[in-house]
Amino acid sequence: MMDIRQNMEVVDANDQHVGIVESVEGSSIKLSSEDILDPREPFIDISQVSAVEGNKVRLRQKVSAVATRAFLSSEE
């Protein structure tokens, strides 16, 4: 599994900031509630991650696709 840690920056496919990792819970990344697009949906499914590079978690999609699609929560 990818080495995703607390305080890593999450960026989209265009390197735009999406949020900061608060924790990893099962197969989801929980973003810090102080720094996310939609505070009602603080989770991103790990399947959306394309790579972990240095201190960044890179997503497969652009931020517009992530925002309009709604984050996948751990309560599926």
C-alpha cells in the first residue's frame, strides 16, 4: 500500500491543491476539515490516488472532477 501519512498535501492531476491528509481510515484518506473543498465530505477513496511523490499525494483526476463527483466516504 502507498505510504500516505498525516500532513501530506493532496493535489489533483494538474498539481492543484485539494487538501491536507488528516489520517488514513481503511481504504479512505480523511482530509483536514480546515482545508478542503467540501467540509461535508472529508474523505477521498484511495483508489483515486495515482501516486505518492515526496510529501504529495497525487490524484488521478482534476480538482473540478473531484469536487463535482463528491468524495467517496467511508460510510458506503
